[in-house]
Amino acid sequence: MWYSTSMETNDNNIAIIGLGNQAKAWALNLRDSGYRITILLRKDSSSFKSAASLKLETAVIEEALPQFKNILLLIPDDQQAPFLEKYGHLLLENSRVVYAHGWAIACENIATTFPQFSHLLLAPKAISSEVRYQFETKGKLAAVYSVEASTSIQNDVSWLKKLATAIGITGLYQSSAKDETYADLFSEQSLLCGLLPYAAKKSFDLLISKGISKEVAYFECWLEVKLIADAMVKMGPESFFQLISPNALLGAQKAQHLIFDKVYQEKLEMLFREIEDGDFVKFTKSTDIDSTRKEMIDYWSNSLLSKVHHEVSDKVISQ
């Protein structure tokens, strides 16, 4: 373990709270960019072993936190406010606290509760493995940032932009924490996690009911999602629809008029309204996440789609 009483004077000395997947990616990228990174953990944390295997320096939260001005709070959203409630008295005044998602700023009023700190948003638009991969391959990576809850905006903007570059961000766009949070929550529900996997399963199940083999149904309704998504992102809408076959083009034209009707639009509006009104925040606070995750995993693990995936993925998907 290592930390120094002079760390607060050096903007390249950073403490990262926790060692989840996003924290690992940030820590490795920043270390490789020349930053001095220390992972702060609870005294009894099992993550000390993981940090050691990655050759990351560690310290105990209670002992080292007062020595840092720059804190990356990369723990789950629902743990961020409780963390500051427990340890906030140990932080230096005007410390920078960085979040990878705007939830705590937008939905927990954390800047009002702790006005003595700069609450900064730096949200990469990628999962952790992609954050690391794009850095290692000198690829491209987008992120949004917010300094609306800063105690020293000019200094924090400059520091945050340098931090983003060191993580591997090549496209950095200013936002508000509220906009980033609302857009993220909405897209997860309306498209990324709420629509894609379940639409794929419904299509898969229907093909199975019509006598299509499970492998062919899997290829068409799950495996090709990545191929289409990659083409969409790389090519953009115009080139994508120029690329696809005549049958795919006509099928898209027919289905989008059938599926995306007035009722569908009203449901999208309802999803956003519940986020905007605070109903979704209340829902998250009243729901047992662990039991919900178990219920969902049980649902998927018992599905034929999941079984087929395990049977064929090692032959058809590059790891």
C-alpha cells in the first residue's frame, strides 16, 4: 500500500474508489498514461488481491482518503451518496469527485448535500472492456462531461479534459448531468436493454414455433444483431440502408409502419415521462435489485435461446 501526504498538490495523483469493471479500465488506462493511481478499498475488501494482480497500488479508504484531492467515485450509482455520507468528512475541501454517470448529481442532489466539493461528470459511452480495448488499440471513444456542480469551473474543465484524454477519450462533448442521466435511462429502457434482447427472443420463439431449427433461429435473431449494429454505427443511417439487400429494405419499410404505430410512440413517451417525473427513481429505491436480477437471470437461463447460445457460441463467435 502507498500514499503520500503531498498528493493533494499534484493533479496527476488520483484515488479511485472501488475496483469494479469500469474502475479497472480507468485505472489501467490512466496508469499507462502516466498518472499515479491508488485504489482505495475497505479494510476487509476482497479486491486487494485483484488490484495486486493488476499491479495497482492500494490503500485503505479511512487511512488514505484525506490525502487526495482527486477522487474517481466508480462504485454503483446507489452506493455513491451513502459513500459520501460516510466518508465525506475525510475529503479535502474543494476536492474533485468524478462520476462515470450523472445519477448521483441529477437524481440524488449530491451537489446540494455536499457543496464543498466539485462534482464532475465524465461518462464514456462504452462498456468497460471497450474503454480498455480502444485505449490499447489507439481507437476512438466518445464521452460526455459536465462541470455544472464545480466549485472552480475553469480549473476543473481543464483538468477533466486532460483526464478524459488520458483515459482514451477522442470525442468529448459537454452536457448536463440531468440530460446524460435521462438519456441513458431512457435508451436502456426503450432500446438497448429493454427492447433488443426481448425483441430478439420473441422473434426467436416465433420462428421455433413455426418449425425453424433452433440454430437457424438463433443465427437470424441473436447472432446477427451484432452484425447489424456494427454496420449501423460504422456507416450511419444513409449508408446502412444503401447497403442492405432489397428484401431487407422492403422488410424494414413494411415492419416499421406495422410496429412503430401511435400506441408504440405513446409507450415511449410514457417511459420518458416516468423518468422525468421521478417515478423511475422511486421505483429503483423501492425495488430489491438482487432479487430482480435473480428473477431475470432465471428467466433467461431457462430459455431455449440461452441454451442454444451456450451450445454454439464457441463455434460462431470470436471471443
